[in-house]
Amino acid sequence: MSDKFNKTIFLACVAAFCLLSSATFTFGQTIANRFLKDDVTAIKAAGERMPVEKLYLQTDKPYYNSGDTLRFKAYLLDAGFLLPSPRSGLLYVELDDVAGTAVKRVMVPVVSGLAWGNIALDEKEVREGSFVLRAYTNWMRNFGEGYIFKKNIYVSATNGPATLVRAMFKTDSAAGKNKVGASLQLASTGNIPVALKDMKLLVTDGRHVLARDKVTTGIDGSLKFGFGLPDKTNLKNLTVKAQQAGNGADTATLTIPVNINRPEKTDLQFMPEGGSLIAGTNVKIGFKAVGEDGKGVSLAGKIYNGKGQEITSFKTAHAGMGNFELMPQAGENYYAKITLPKGVSKEYPLPLASLSGTSLAVKPLGNDTLMLVINATKDLMGKPAAYYLIGQSRGVVCYAQALGFGNNIPVKEALPGSLFPTGIARFTLLDQNHLPLNERQVFINHHDGLQIGISTDKRIYKTRDSIALSIEVKDKDGRPVSGSFSLTVTDDGQVRTDSSGGNILNNLLLTSDLKGNIENPGHYIEGGKAEELDNLMLTQGWVGYSWKDIFNPVKTPIAYPAEKEFLVQGTVTNAFNKPVVASKVILISNNPPGFRDTVTNTEGRFYFKGLVPVDTALFKIQARTKKGSSFNVNIDGEEFKPPVFRPSAPILPWYVNTDTIIVANVNTKAAQLKAVDDLLGKGLRLKEVTIKAKKIISGSKNLNGPGEYDEAFDEKDMVKANKTTLGDFLEKNVRGYVVSGIWGKAPWDYVLNGKRIHFIIDGMDLEYGYDFTKTLSRLERFLFIRNNLDYFTAEEITGIEVMYNSRFIGSYGVQYAPIGGLPNGEEHAYLEITTRSKKGPFMRVTPGTYLYKTLPFALYKEFYRPKYNAGNREVAMGTDLRSTIHWAPNVITDAEGKAVVSFYSADKPGIYTIIIEGTDLQGQIGYRRQKINVATAAPSRK
């Protein structure tokens, strides 16, 4: 170590992984600066107070058809050492639409950091479209949306004719106005043009309609049209909706995102290494060029000074990113200049160089060594001020150093990369006030991931052949590894798996610690692109915490506590909101049937453990005082409150500018369904016709008798709606239900199929005594009804019967005629609402009871594997057209690192892709991708 400046070094981590001493740090006599020790202690304390969980999900394939099952395996690990997270035992997995609204949400128990389950993509619940698969624990919600696992999913329809769209959009800015020219070509999945069809076109940005048109397709299925593009148009949600017009036309609406990338709108940003540009100091500058679609743009340009003199040039390397070096001079303004199509150029200013400050650079030297270079301006040299350089990886301090600038700069230090584990290392230079001055992220790769081998028992297989895969896992030194893995096998003819896409390695080691969207994440680690990976670090590295929060922590309650297991819990209070101690609490389960009891503690709280919620799980809770009375007893159940996520950008629909593999997947699925129908003698597949029995509402006061109504919703319907208000439920579910009236305008009313609604609750007239002759009281009546509808929640209702036809409203018109009669002989519609308490308006659930609605466990269902043994014909020939050939979520390697996975090939010959991912549960993870060949017939034997 050089003595040119005052510095003290301690190495908090040895033996290459930051894993020794159980992440504790030893400070010897050489640690002269207590501030450095305080800084490291504060970072360690912050990590212990709020440890970060990392989550990765492997799915059986990247996209699905309607009616498929989405299968997943979850790996929940602590961020520091990639060991199974000890904090959480519950995982939430949901499928959200682009608006961020959950379409399906399930709960999965986690054991030793592992979980797996299924999500059924029922066409009634999950319609064709773009979705985001999100997964998280309750604890992860404390750290923001950036920590939650996300994966884009598209679900395509297979229950009818599909139209493919080739779309191209061009912009023209003539006369200062932006215009878009659209060219579409429509064809069936069999490549037959949608010829000579009238098409209705609607252009919208999600909030405003920008254009409407009607165009007839040509003989080749093509059409062209144009529309204006206002300056402030939201391009993220800009779409064209196309639908056939005329009798017998296909009524399906095609949603076509408008992909516009105007070169003059390219965003170019410059990020100096370490975060600062210092006059007189040579610095590497990372840059990123992004188009209007949010993706990287390839470009080249030159850097000029204020006098117009060329200083250097630059060019993107990958995904719009690159770097160049510059030594800025004091008082000089620099700018970048790029040349756009048609010879038009555009200029972008660079950040101004500071006259005083510090800089931080990290340069790889080879042999797993890093060179740290710290520079400072002359005004900071020779001063007693102390600075602190801290190196972290995965939230653990692996290197720390106190330093002061003498008369010789820059300060250089060669640092062994072995001090850090594989992943992102973050170096931060702090001043004596704990304020960060410079920060730099680098990726360190020791190539020490698990080595997964896959061997087959044959070189080529035939259709319906038995396939045995021998799995062998070793560590970097060749020692066998026991661990847990998940394996999927897909048909390349139907599923396109992207080798540069996300996997357990690049997710947990790279993308989960970076901000923004990472294009082709597999390009960097697996592709071995070290320089391009460093460009990514320069431009998209981020810090997921505030240094201020670390050094000056504010003690606030944890917003989202970790959940070790599923609990039914809550508090019993009296009328004065005081806890009721030793209250007997009874839990009654509907599915599966069960009964349990407990008593509240000194805080009035109760807990029920060991429950397995399935399907539409509903628990009824009853509380009693010591004397057995339910009077003056209230239950406040603590139920899961789902997060609200930001809307996401729409994913390109499968039918727009699609590739042949996805089209083949849709066609194969449709062919499979038809083949099954033909074998059953049905010919074309018929839509399922279900004859449903009339819903009988228990305890209803329906004047017409049980089952006599136009429409009804029973207790199961209401339970699914959970805590939705009664008013919202009616608006969403009752056909023809309209709430009329806008502030300042009349009439104020609730209307059903043109008739004013009369609400009857448990046989009691909600408007008893209301005088219809007093028309000026209409607003008062409207607000009175609204208050009632907002008062009740769906779970407090056991049934709703809707009556609007003359057959059912006659008896109600007599029984509930208002004072003064109905004006002008008008007819009312009637809603008979049955509550759980049976006590009428403003009487909610029975005192001392609570309905606890929870998410169901997504219990794993075994992947169906046909067995084609000799003479076995359980599946008719030509009907086994699986896209997911096999899915094994729990492959366990033994003490010798070995496992065997077996399955049968399908009826379609081709190439299969095998992907296996997993962990040894000791801090190492691995990924392997391999192909196997399935021929039409058995290979010849010579």
C-alpha cells in the first residue's frame, strides 16, 4: 500500500464470497477511523433491519393459449447470500392486465425458499390479450414495485377464426404537422387474405379518439389510411382498433399498437462514470439512445466543443448503449451531434464539467483484478477532510477504506475481485458527512455458477417415443451438487424460447439490481459480452436505498410484515373499541368443512393456524363474551389487501407482425381441438351449453316465490365479489342497470331497462314513506339510496333477485306502492336483496360475526404425461400436439448430483428445447439450455 495519502483498509470479506464470519466485520488496531467503522456498522444494521428478498419464477413457456394452464416454480432467496429466505412462507402470484388490475391472483405456500403451482387460464376469466405475471411476498412490498418479480405474458385465443396483421406506420412532419400513414395487411392463420372486406377503424391513445375511418381491404387483404398526431399524444397507449363491418362479418376487434419511432424524437442521455464530470480529468462517459418505443436505438455521432471543433466520436455497441472518453476543459460547453435520415442533424448537450469535486473510476485489469482510480481537483488536495470508499455486493460490505487526498493524485488501488461474489459490486465514495459523492457499479463474474449437464439415451427420437434425460449437476470445481431444479421441455415448432431472454442467472445476479427495462438480458452474462455489460452498468445501475435512511434511520412501523404462514387473525373489541380479553372465538370453514375455536389474548387478538384455503375459501368467525353473549362484540378481521400496481405498456399482440412459430402454436392448438372433436363424432367443436338450475336464495322475501325472477345472484356470486360495495356490484353485474344523474343535472335516479328501480331489502321497503308526488325531493331520494348501497358490501349479502318484466313486478307494485301512487301509471323494476343479518336496511352482518374471505392456495396439479407403452392407445393418433412436452417443477439431484427425468414425445416431429434452472440451496444457482431431435419414425440402426 502506498503512503502517499492517509488511508486505512480493512477487508470485511475474505475467501472470495463475503460469506465468512456470518457477515460480521472484525476491526483490528489498524482501523484508526471510527467514522469508517460507524459507516460499515450502519450499513450492516440497515441490512439486518430490512433484509431484501429476491424472487425468480420459471414458467413452462413464455406465452399461452386460452384454456391453457400456466405452470411455475418459484425460488425465494435472500439477496445477500442467495440462500432460501427464512422470512416468508407465503407467496402471491397474479396475472395483471396492462392497467395493473389483477385478473387472477393466487397464494402459494413457500417451504425452504421453494414453491410451485398452476394458474388455469380459463377463457371466461382470462381473455385474449397482454398480461404481466407478478409475484411477491408481503415483505417485498416494503421496498417498492422495483423489487417485485415481473414477466410479460400474452394469451391468444383459439376458439374461433384468427386474423393475422402485418402493420407498418410511417410519420410525416410536413407543414409542421405530424401525420401518420398506416399500412395494414390482414390474413387468416392459413395465410388466406382477408380480401374485399369493409373495415371500421378507430385510432385512440387510451383517453381520446384521434380518428375514425372506414376502409375496404384489397384483393391481397391490404389497406391504407392516415391520421393526424397531436403533439401531446400518449404514444404508449396509441392503438388502432379494427373491426369488420356488414352482415355476417367477423365481429372480433383487432387491437394494433401503433409503433412510432421518429428519429428526431430519439432521447440521448450521457452518464459520466462515477456520476461526475470534473474539469481537467479524463473520464469515461456512458450513453444510451432510446426511441419513442422505449427501446435502444443504434446510432453514431461526434462530440464537439463550444467552438465547433470535433473532439471525439462515439457509436452504440448494443441496445443503444456505448461509451467514450473525454477530458473536459474548464468553462467549455460540449455537445453531441448525430445525423438523422434525410440528412437532418440533431444536437444534444453534455453535462457541464465541475471546477471542484471528485471522480471515481473502476477499470478491469484482468486476472480477476480491479483498478480503482479516485481523482480530485487541486482545491481538495492537502486538506484534512476524510473520505470513505465502500464496496458492497448484494447489500453486504466487502471492502472499506478511509482516505484523505495528499499532494499526489490520482489515488490508485488494485483490488482483488475475489473479495466480491459473482454479481454487481457497488463502490461509493462518501464525504465525512456521509453524503455520497461518486458511485460506480461493475459486474464481477467468477464463472462459478452450477454446471448442469443433460445427457440423453438416444441421439434421435421418434414420435411417441420414451425419452429419458440424465441430469448431472456439479460445482465449479467438479464436485457433485445436490439441489432443487425445475425443468421444462417445449416444442420449437410451437414455442419460441429466447436464448437471450431472462433466466435465473441473469435475473438474480443482474437485472433485479438494475433500473428500467433490460433488453435481451441473456446477451450479457451467457453471451460473455464484458464491455457491453459494463455499458449497462454505466447507464442503468441504480441504488435501491437512500444513504440518508441508512445513517439516520427513522423508526417507523413495518408497513408490510413478513408472513411465515397462512393465518386467520383479527381483533375482538367492544362498543368502545376496547379489546375484549379471553373472548371465545369460533372459526367455521365451508371448504373443506371444519370447526376450530380459540380465545383472545390480552390485546383482544386471535389467531388460527394450520389452515389450507382452497377454491372459494370462506371462513365464518363468531366471537362471544365470557358469558357467551354476542352483544356489544365486534370482530375486525385482518385480511390480505392487494397492492395497486402502475399500468404497464401493452405487449404486442401475438397476431401483429408475428413469427411463424407463434402462428404454428395457435394453428396446432386449434387442430388438436378439432381432432378430438372429430374422434368424438362432433365434427366442429360446439360451444358448451350448460343448463343451469334456478338459483334459490335462502331466506328471501321474494313475493313471487323461490326462483321467480328475471335474474339472480346467489351467495357464491357475492362471496367472489368480496368487499365490493353493493352499489358497485350492481353496476358491474346487473344487465341494464344504470345510475343516471350528473352533478347539477336531473334526473337523479337508478334505472333498470328504462324503469326506475325500487330497492327491497329483506322484505323491507328501502323508501318506506317516501312521497313520489314531491318531485323536488328526487336528489334527496337519490342520495338516500346511494348511502344504503355504499353501506353494504357484497359479502354481507346472500342473494339478489332482479325483477323488471310484468310477470314478476305485478305483486311488488301492489305491495310497495308509494304514497300517492306511481305518476302517470309508470312501472318500477324491483331488486329483492337478502342480507346475511336478515334485519333489513342499515343492519349489516349478525353482531359478533365476521366473514373472512381469503385467496385460495394454488395447489400443484401433476403435469399430464401420456404413457405410450406397447399396446397403449389412451390418446388417439394425431391428437397429441402438446406445446409443453413436459414440465417437472421439483427435480431433486442426489448426493452424486444426479437425477433422471422421463417422458414421452408427442405426435409432431421436430426439435425440442430443454431448459433446467435451480439452486443448490447453499448460495449457488444454475441454468442450462439444450436441444433434442424428434423424427417422424424410428432412426435406422446400422
